Amino acid sequence: MTTTTPEAQLSQLSELIAAQMGLHFPRERWPDLERGIRSAAREFDLKDAESCLEWLISSPLTRKQVEILASHLTVGETYFFRERKSLEILEGHVLPELIRARRGNEKRLRIWSAGCCTGEEPYSIAILLTKLIPDWKDWKITILGTDLNPRFLQTASEGIYPKWSFRETPEWVREKYFTVTKDGRWAVIPSIKKMVTIHYLNLADRAFPSLLTNTNAMDVVFCRNVLMYFTPEAAKKVIQNLFCSLMDGGWLVVSPTETSQALFAQFVTVNFPGVTLYKKDAQRLPAEEVSPHELGDEPRAAWPPSADVCVELDWGIRSPAQPFPETLPSDAEEGNQGGPRPTSYGEALTLYERSRYEETVEKLVVWLSQNCDDAKAMLLLARVYANQGKLAEALEWCEKTIAADKMNAGYHYLRATILQEQGSLAEARASLKRTLYLDPKFVLAHFALANLAQREERFKESDKYFENALSLLSAYRQEDILPESEGMTAGRFMEIVTVQRNQGVRAEK
Ligand SMILES: C[S@@+](CC[C@H](N)C(=O)[O-])C[C@H]1O[C@@H](n2cnc3c(N)ncnc32)[C@H](O)[C@@H]1O
């Protein structure tokens, strides 16, 4: 019989945590891990840290265990207008340029605070945007804040803060954008609160970029002071997925302590005085060879990232486990010297999976000119356009897909998602109802209708749809992959539905 030492158990648990949450607990951080387990033990109703540790490693971590561990192991350090210098560069250079480009066009901006903690970061971004865009109410502005820790998410969706959250914040922020509550805290004003959407998202899951989690076609992604807690492997995967979530020309903002030539080699590094930002250039492929630099103090593995990242598995286009081919077949390999290279849906799909959207469009257009009733190719084209933020084109191709196959509930659901992103909420609702008409068990459509109703403060209606979603989900096993869900498990989705529903319950009070 083998005796498992506490050391071996801690090592095993840190591996499980790295795999499921991305968080890095090397030996020197085991005291932090032990502290976290001790406090989690109370919440799990276990008598002490030792039995908690034993129980956690006895089988793969469940969704609930991950949630509870997250609330004891993640670092909640944040405040309004943190790292002012970066925000000043955004205010002075990056955002004005973006706003100028969009003003004459569709007035649309999409910003994501990934690892938003208690919400100070996304609300700071909202404040910044209202300063920069006088007519912001006429714009379609998405500010998404996501985190893994349900307690942080709760605070973020309430939007009420102690004075400590303003510890290095200019005075005008609190004066202009907050009101004092009865208990002496500070509530973000409704107009700013409404600009921000808070959602659960575990960055270690492969749930992005995705229309489902609204993490596609972002103009700016903030992922500050998050990756420094990740294992090198997990950080690389997250960075690659964030790259895919950005529009061409979009920006990634990390903390000054997290900049790294090696880790962000796929981006164009743009140096401003005292601030480094990363810009996506879709033409640029992952670097072939980069010397192993470091992120923060932790040793980092070398680039390029492994090929199994940048996951898009929606609507049956691709399965989660399919790796990318490292290179596309050359003309010679295809036996096609001279003349134009034959194009195919498969080739377009490969390009799409590598985030090479412009080339994907080129291939699909040629393919569709010869195979004009190929609904799958049309659907892929709609999705590429959606990922590029070209919503009018995405909608056009989605509608062509529907015309080719009217009875596919998933196509109507995609249409609803695009319409929602365009701000056409009534039409989106109609499409979701159509989805449910075709497939009453389409969980995601119930969830989307619940969210729409919650957003418009029709809480009774939203509760009904949340109930429907939860009751349909209860028929699945936790580990079952939900249909049309981009690889999301039923258990994970149930948690998301529950967190979202609770936000509504609190808002109603
Ligand atoms: C130090 S806070 C940073 C907050 C904010 N971005 C800032 O810079 O002020 C780190 C946040 O990352 C979140 N986090 C850690 N691991 C995560 C994961 N796997 N997925 C999503 N969020 C995660 C934590 O819950 C925490 O809220």
C-alpha cells in the first residue's frame, strides 16, 4: 500500500488547479494554497484542511469545487483607474483613433475586461468612454466584464463599493459617477452601470472567442494582473485565445509587470512612453522562434504556443479536440503548380481555425460561387464576418443559410445572436422564439431570452426563461456537452445560468 504524503497531495492538487483554473501554485506558493484550502474546508463543511485536501484530490474537480476553490484562491486586488498611465495612453491615443474610425461608420465599440474581479476595471472603462464620446448614448457599446470567482462577480454586478476601491482614483471619478449609499459606500450611477455586462467566464476553459459568450470581435481586451497568476502553459493558451477574440487591429492591454516579448510574439508590440500595448495584425502569423523570456518572475516556456488553441466549435463546425495543422498545404503539395489553387470548404475551415479571417472569406467566396447551396459554407462565412465585427455581412449570410435550410433551429439562434450584437433586440427576440418553435428544448435560446428580459428589467419573464433553461439542463449529466454550445458542458452552463439569474434577483430587490 502506498502512503500519500501531504507534499504529494499538495502537488497533485496544484496540478488539478492548474489544469482547470490556470492558476499557478509552485512549491513556494504552497503556503498560500494551504491557507486557501483551510478556508475552503469550512465552506465545504469539512472538519479540517487535511480532509479537504484528501477529498479534493480523490477525483477530478467538480464544477462546484472549482467555483468554491476560486473564491478562496484568487487574488481580488483592484481599484478604480488602476494603472493610470495605461488608461491615459488609451484615452489619449488608442481610443480616440478607434472612435474616429467608427464614428463615420457604424458607431460600435466592444471592450472586454477579462478577469474583471469586482468590476472596478470595466466601470472605469465605461467612465472613460463617456468622457471621450459625448454622444455615447447613440453608440452600440459593449463593455464585458468576466471573472471566475462568483463572489467577485456578485459585487461587480451590484456596483457598490467601499472607499478602498478608490484608493488611487482621481477625486472627480467618485464625485461625478457615484452616489453615496445609506451605509456609506459608493454606488455606480445607473447610466454607467447599464453600459457594463458582467458574466462568469473561466479563462482556462476554451469558451472563447465565441458569439455565445459574446467574446468575439473585440476592439480592446484588458487582461491585467491575471496572467501573472497563471502557469506558463495556461497563460500561453489564454493569450492565443485572446488574440483570436480581437478584431484585426484590436488591442490587448496587460499590466506593465506582465509584458513579455516571447509570450505576446504574435502581436505587434507598440511602445508608448512608459506603457507597452499589444496590437493584433491578422496578417502576422505566430512567431517561428522566440527566445524564452519571462512573464513576471515565473519561468516561461518558449513560443510558439501549442497548436490546439483558438477554439471555435460552434454549430457543428469543429470539434473541440481537433488540432490545427501547423501549416496549410502548399500549391506544390496539392499538385497544383501553375494555375489557381483549388479551394475547398476544408481549406477555408483550416484558415478560419487559425484566425486568418480575410483569407477564409476569399476561399469561401470562391467555394460558394461553385457550390451555391452549401449551407455549411454559408454558415461559416456568416461566422467569419461576425468574428471580424462585420455584422451586416454576417447577418446577410446567416439569412442565406436559413433560406437554404429553414428548419435548423441553430441557424435561427445564430441570427438572433448577430441581431442582438447589432442592438436589434426586438428582432433578436423574434428569432429566439422561432428557434424555440423549431426546437423547444434549445436551452441556449431560453437563456438568451431570459437575458434579454432581464436587461429590460422584465424580471418575471426572465425568471420563467431561466427556470426553463435550468429544468432542461437538469436532464443532462454534468459532463454532457450541450448541443450548439461551443463545447460547453451542461454543468458549467447550469452554473452560468444560476449566477446570471441571481444577478436579476438582486437587481429586482
Ligand atoms: C488581481 S485581479 C485583477 C483585476 C483587474 N483586472 C485589475 O487589474 O485590477 C485578478 C482576477 O483574475 C481572476 N481570475 C483568476 N483566474 C481566472 C480564470 N481562470 N478565469 C477568469 N478569471 C480568473 C481572479 O478571480 C481575479 O478577479
